[in-house]
Amino acid sequence: MNLPRTVSAETLDHLPADDPAARRSRRDLVRVHRVMGTRSIIARGWQALWPPQSRSAPLRVLELGAGDGTLMLAVARQLAPSFPLVALTLLDRQDIVSPDTLAAYAELGWQVTVEVLDVLDWADHAPGAAAPPWDLVMTTLFLHHFDGADLDTLLMAIAARSQRFFACEPRRGWLALTGSHLVGAIGANAVTREDAVYSVHAGFRAHELTALWPAPAAAWQSREYTAGLFGHCFCTSRAETGAWAQ
């Protein structure tokens, strides 16, 4: 029997950034990402979206719900040799990217801008007519926070403003649900333990994101697939970009 998708408010999203429980939960997420293999999943997603011969071109990348930027930094360290010219914008409603994290990006040669903004405000605010589309918009464990009209609005804005989109989300299923109940075994606090279960219930499966993607199928090349034990990915590119490395 399939789990129905249920979106619930997660505690971490509503705690002040400097709350001790929030700081602890963000540290827990580092371990959760390690268990999920998120860094490698994202790196493979990027590599699939650009043929090897085009990876050295300058790229404009936007991460929505970027948090403190450390997960993307780990990905950047893996990708920088192949993707050396990246202008990355980290968007989140909390300003929690540390100077040390920004300095680490600079050491890799990536230019990083932090934008503090609620993602739905970003979606509702039309960019200027001269604004070029993002080469890539990406999210990690973020889309599952949204449902209904909010999710539709967010996906419409991403499709209108990007050439490519990659999302790594919780997989909604019994194996992932079992794993979510066991995050205490890696030392997770009460916030993380509760939110992990909510995340799986709000996750995605099969081709749900493909069905929600608001652009014509003929104009985009899309894949939706399981990743690791607990991840679910959606990866799409405008057909005109000639993406999809083999």
C-alpha cells in the first residue's frame, strides 16, 4: 500500500536561527546527508545535465532553500575541478551562511552571493526583462515543504526562469519511513527526529514531480528516479540546451 502524501509544518523551519535546538538540528542534517549520500547524488545530477565538453563554461546557479550553504559547499568541492566557473546564489529566508563558508567557496574559485528572501516572495516577484535565465536552479530536501497552490507557484517560477532544474527530495515509502524513525541512532535531537518523519510523509515517489512540472513535455527533457536508499530526484532541462551527458 502506498503512503499518501501529507505535508506538515516542520519544527526547524519555525525556530529562530540562533536557537540551540535549531543549531543542533542543522548539525544533525550533516549526518543525515552523509547517510543519504546527498553530496554524490547532487554531483551526479549536475554531471548528467551538462555534457563534459560544456562544463567549463561560466554558469549561473541558484539554490533555493540553501540553509547555511555547507551542503552545497561539499558538492562544490567535488565538482569544482569539472565546473570551475560558477556564480552561485544561495537563497534562504534566514541569513545563516558564515564568513568561513563564503571564504571556502572563494578558495574554490566560485563566486557566491547570499540572498535573504522567502522563496514564495521570490516566486511572486517577476525578474526584470533583461534578467537572463538561470543555467540551473536546484533544491535539496526543500520542495517537500510545499503543497497545492504554493508548490504550483514555485514550480511555475522555476520553469519560467531556468534552463535546468534539479531537486533531491525525500522518497515517500516504507523503507524511508522506517529510516526516518531511526535517525536517533545517529545522535539526532528531538527536532530532527520529528522532522525526519514529517519529511518522508511529504516526500515524492514515482513520477509525481514530472506530472506537476508546468512546462510542455516536448520542450523539456526530464527524468525522475530513486537515488540511494532514501532519496528521490527530479532532473529536467530545456530541450534546446542539448543536455544529458551519456
